[in-house]
Amino acid sequence: MKLYQIALLVTLTFQSCYSQNSNNKKETMENNKKNPVYSTTDSSKVTLKDEEWKKILSPEVYQVARQKGTERPYTSKYETSKEVGTYYCAVCGNPLFKSDTKFESGCGWPSFYEPISKSSMIYLPDNSYGMKRTEVECSRCKSHLGHVFEDGPPPTGLRYCINGVVLDFEKAKAAEKKYNEGEKH
């Protein structure tokens, strides 16, 4: 195989790992009220058949979460967000990251140095595309989130590189208000 053919093959391979939809995702916690398994408080495992996931998830979320896709870099509304709050799995509502663990890595995807808890994710070896990586999945619904690398900042030295399309975010003030309203009832 000639060098230009190899270069073309490599280029096409990496392009195929990105979702073709580069629009900012409009998935919000409000939209997930239509999703019967979505809950930010339920920790029970979620197991659905592929056909069921297709019915309740947007095509963009389905492609990344259930087919282990990757959104295009620099397209997530969360990539440069500085808001204070909590990031959840957009598929099931499992709490994943606090905003104070988010950092600017320059990689094009939201990056965090530490999950909310070790048990919020499943870690799997990923040797696809000739690379040795560690894939992270949501521990509640087993949706693909992204990968974790050992080139992050202190204190952990880790960089959780997460597809923004599979994240939901709740501002700290909104969560506090919701909690306080619940106390009054």
C-alpha cells in the first residue's frame, strides 16, 4: 500500500469515529422527563433492549451512548462552560462529575479530572483504531461516555475526556432551589 493510500485510510478512519451532527445539542434535563429511566436519584441498574433505547434517545445521543460513537470536537455546549453544578448521564441521570473537577484541556471535549465517585463509571480496555485507551461507561445504564487518559492535572493526573452529548447539567442554584422546595412539602 502506498503512503498516500495509508494516509487516506487513516483520515477516513478517524473521521468515521465522529458523529456527523455538529450542531450544539439541545438535550436538557427537561427533555429527559420523557425518558422513563431517567432519574438523578435512582441508582438501580437500567437494562433496555436496543429497540427501546432507539425510541427514547435522540439519534445523536443514541449514536454516542449506545453505538460507542464520538461527537465532533469543539461542538459541545459544555466544552468551555464555567457554570457551577453537577453533570449527569444524559441517558439515565446518573451523577457523573461536579463542575469543580472540570478543566480546560484543549482536546475539544469536556474534560474532568475526577468522577463524583469511583462507582459512577465502568472502566473497560479499548484497543480500537490501533490505540490503547480506557473507555468509560455509565455504571447505571452502561452507556459509552468517552475515555480516561493519564495526562490530566493534579490531584489525580487523570483526564476524563467525555462526549458532551451524553452529559446533562444542572446548575448548583437550581438544584438547591429544587431541594429546598422538596423540604417544604
